[in-house]
Amino acid sequence: MKDIEIIWKRMNRNPGNVRFREICKICEYYFGPPRIKKGSHRVYKMPWPGDPRVNIQNFKGMAKIYQVKQVLKAIEKMENRNDSEE
């Protein structure tokens, strides 16, 4: 869990400097294993209705900035949903 927290904080501080393997670790922690795992792409299903997904891509060992931001937004949405259910 400590690794996840460290990576998540670094993603928030600097979304342009996130390694692909780190974002995969974050996505698997929050969303489970990828639905699709082909080559440089990973597709993670979100836990809410409507079949939404986040697609991340390996770009020279790094995650793309806009995809990091999508993952952060999805995590925020998940946490807000969990807070409202309690």
C-alpha cells in the first residue's frame, strides 16, 4: 500500500513523469487486472455502470500525460462514490 501511495502522490505532482509500469500498478490496485493486455496497451474497466474504461499506453517506458490525468480523475470519482455510499 505504501508503494501505491507514493506513486499516486508523484502522479498528482507531476503527471508528465510517470513510468508505464507504475501506472499499471496503480490501475491494477484500483480497478483490478486489465481487460485487454496487448503489446504496449492496457485497458482497465471502471467499477461503475456504462462500460467505461481507461486505456493506458507505454510510450518509451512512460505513461502519456493525458492518460495519467484520466486515471487520476477515475480514482477521484471512485473515491467520491465510496464516500457518498458511507
